[in-house]
Amino acid sequence: MSQSFDVIIIGAGPGGYVCALRAAQLGMSVACVESRATLGGTCLNVGCIPSKALLQSSENYSATVHAWKDHGIIVEGVRVDLARMQARKAEVVSANVKGVEFLFAKNKVTWLKGTGRILAAGRVDVGGTEYSAKHIVIATGSESVPLSGVAVDQARIVDSTGGLELSAVPGHLVVIGGGYIGLELGSVWKRLGAKVTVVEFLDRIVPGMDAEVGKTFQRVLAKQGMTFRLSTKVTSARADAEGVTLTLEPAKGGAAETLRADLVLVAIGRRPVTTGLGLESVGVTLDQRGRVATDAHYATNVPGIYAIGDVIAGPMLAHKAQDEGAALAEILAGQAGHVNYGVIPGVVYTWPEVASIGETEEALKERGIAYAVGKFPFTANGRARAMGATDGFVKILADKATDRILGAHIIGPDAGTLIAELATAMEFGASAEDVARICHAHPSLSEAVKEAALAVEGRALHI
Ligand code: FAD
Ligand code: NAI
């Protein structure tokens, strides 16, 4: 007889492993299938964690070379030991993935090592052994979208995984795609000494984010030395022994030109992983974009089969996947698990950071919602001045009639942490006035949030 569980989860990324832990906390017997040699999925192995390790290291280097002089700190002979930087990154990853293994053991989650395939509702095959479960959860995540004419060889032409593993700083790095990955990894290699050109198909970078923030972001990155080729597409890339020749064309048609690079990073988005899972034979429906279609409770069209994380609709973010994992476990336990999709922060971990939550101005305009804007620049924040980090601003969008906060966008130092206050406010249905009346410590960056909230009614005090 096959070994039986209450829940079998396929994929141990942030969605799958959190679902497993929460289900175990709620008293279910849980197995999690993972084909990778370590737990933690894309995020811990080749995504969020290694990229943030390199962003931190490269920022430390960049600050030492460029910023400390201004503070009266003279450091001479600074150089990069890339092998050590990469080794440190591997140590950070290792500690995190082992942490998940420890949590599995602590919560008695069984790790089924291998590739999972659904045979039918209630039945999963892992490497020729069949297991049964009341509930099956698909948490297989996502992978890089390939670009036609640009074959990734992980040597001269890399995707994000290759882009995290470089053993030398490239002379000229061409990044295809001005989104999260392109700008984060572009920043890493720029800070370490590469010339970086970002080729973006649209007429702006970070297209999902507030346009004003996007514009300022591009200006700040350009000031740091990044070059942008907007409204441009790459139609081919030919690697040779010395580098890569790219063919570029205007996005809307026109004369082609060539661009020479030492290395090319393809970062034009990610797509759900659904192949080899047996979904077709079981009859699980996909949506038009190839994602597993679910209802509001993460149920697919096949009873007993659920899906969460990057493989379903919504932003491809680790915290979204984690919250869905926890919510689904609660639903399976008969509780009321829920994710508020209107309040999911997105953060680009560059310097300065860019953070966004809720509605953008463009979305509000499109939906005909009357809103008021409160904006406050970091140039007027005492702490930012003391830090020497005055690029950017906080922007709060509030409903014109009710003053309820509808969205918030921050570009500036520690924006990813600052946005959490506005996430909390939005979860509690706060108005801009509510945030403005909260006592914020002085001198702190968070005062810029208070001032932006005051600015919604035109009464910021320090500008
Ligand atoms: P994944 O993390 O992709 O995990 C899915 C797992 O399922 C994988 O380990 C895979 O091996 C396994 N799997 C797939 N099929 C099978 C099968 N048939 N059998 C067994 N196992 C299988 N998000 C953020 O929020 N913040 C960030 O800073 C951030 N940085 C990123 C940086 C990079 C370079 C990349 C690429 C992504 C980043 N992301 C970030 C996105 C984040 O990694 C994903 O949103 C998140 O990992 C999705 O979690 P998931 O559990 O849905 O899937
Ligand atoms: P992305 O969707 O963020 O950006 C892709 C960019 O490529 C877009 O600006 C798009 O217009 C552009 N593009 C698409 N096709 C193109 C083409 N043919 N030529 C030129 N440009 C083209 O995708 P990215 O950067 O690959 O990241 C994937 C996802 O991973 C992100 O959307 C995000 O969900 C997640 N991620 C999150 C991070 C974070 O939270 N800090 C960091 C890294 C990734």
C-alpha cells in the first residue's frame, strides 16, 4: 500500500515550504516533493537570497569607493575579491536552505526527494514510488522566459541564475529587460565595475510600478552610470570567443543596429512551471497565460488539487507565495485563510530601493477614481541628509472623498522597510490623516512617510 498523507505539496519554494509548515502546525500529516538538492525553491537557492547577498556586498564596495570620502573616511587600495564575495553568497544561501530543512524536521514534514507527477486526484508519483494524499498542492514555481534569437548558454549569454554566478566582472554587460532582475543584477555588476546597458522593450523601466517613480528611478540609475536603451528590442545575439554581438531594433520597427557586449543577461520575465506534472492527463485547467487556474480558495477545477505561488496568477513574489501557502493550509484545515491582493508590497532592492503597494496613479486614472497625492522628498528629511542618501521621495495616493490610502510608492533609502508602515495602514483601512497623526521618531527616514501623509492635504511641515 502506498504511504499516505493529509497533504502532498509539489515544490519546496516559499509557497510550498510555508504551506507545508502551516499545514503541519495545524495537525496535518504533510509531505513536500522537491527535485532540487536543497529546499527553499528559486527564492532561497537562485533568487531573492543570493541576489540580496550580492547586492549587499556590492553596495558595501561601492560605498567604500564612492561615498565614504564624503564622510571623511579615506580608504585606499580598495579592491574586489569576487571569489570571496561569491563564497559568502553561497554561505548565506546554504544557511537559509538548511534552515528550511531544520524547520521540516522540527514540524515533521516529510521531504520526498525527486520529481513529483500527479497520477490522479489523491495520487502522486515520485521517482517511481506512489504516494497518496487527501489534498495535492501544486507549488512548482516559475522559470526564466526565453527570448527568441538569444540562446542562453550560461557562459556569454546568461539568465538570472548564470548572472548570479559570474567569476569575473564583465567589461560591458548588456541587460535585456528593465525589470526587477535586470535592475538588481545590473546594479550588482555596475557597482563592481562593469559598464551596464539596459535594453528595454517598453518606453519605461519597471513597467508595473508608478510612472513617476519609474522616471526618477531611471534618472538615479543613469546618474550612477547605467545606460538605458528604451523602446528597443533585441532580435538576435551571437556569441563568439570574445563576446556577443547583439542586433537591436526600435520596438515599433525601424533600422537595425548592432551592439557589442562581453556578457548578456536575459531578464524579460518568468513563466510558470507546469510541464511534466501530469496536469493534462489529470485534466487540470491552465489559464490563457499558462498558469494553473484556481478559484479564490486556490482550488483547481479538479477536486482535491490546489495551486499556489508563481505557478498561479498574481505577482511573482516570494511573500505572495508564502502568504498563499499559509492561507491554503488554513483553508484545508477548515479555517478562513485569506490573502489581501490589494496590499502586496513590491520592492526593488537597488540603491536607492524602490517600493510600491496598492494602486498607481496610472491605474487610478484609468479606473476613474478621484485621488489626492501627498509627496515628500528625502532631500528635506534630516536623517536622509545625515546619511547622504537624499535621492527619491515618498508618495501617498489617497481617495479624494474619504482620504483612505489607496496606494503608496517610495524611492529612497530603505524604501522596502518604510513601505511596511503603509502596508499596515492599508490593511487597517487607514486614511492619510491617520498616518499623519502617528508620532514618528526623529530623526528617522519614517518621518518622510508622515510628511507625505500630511502633504495629501497640502500641510507638510518641512517643505
Ligand atoms: P519557487 O520558489 O520557484 O519553487 C518551486 C520549487 O518547485 C522549485 O524548487 C522547483 O525545483 C520545484 N519543482 C518544480 N517542479 C517540480 C516537480 N515536478 N517535482 C518536484 N519539485 C518541483 N521575490 C521576492 O519577493 N523578493 C525578491 O527579492 C526576489 N528576488 C528574486 C531574484 C531572482 C534572481 C529571481 C529569479 C526571483 C526573485 N524573486 C523575488 C521571485 C521569487 O523567487 C519567487 O516569487 C518565489 O520563489 C516563488 O515561490 P514558489 O514557491 O511559487 O516557487
Ligand atoms: P520583470 O517582469 O520584472 O521585467 C521584465 C522586463 O523586461 C519588463 O520591463 C519588460 O517590459 C521587459 N521585456 C519583456 N520582453 C522584452 C524584450 N523582448 N526585450 C526587452 N525587454 C523586454 O521580469 P524579471 O526582471 O525577469 O523578473 C521576473 C520576476 O521575478 C519579477 O517580475 C518579480 O516578480 C520577480 N523578482 C522579484 C524581485 C524582487 O522582489 N526584488 C527581484 C527579482 C525578481
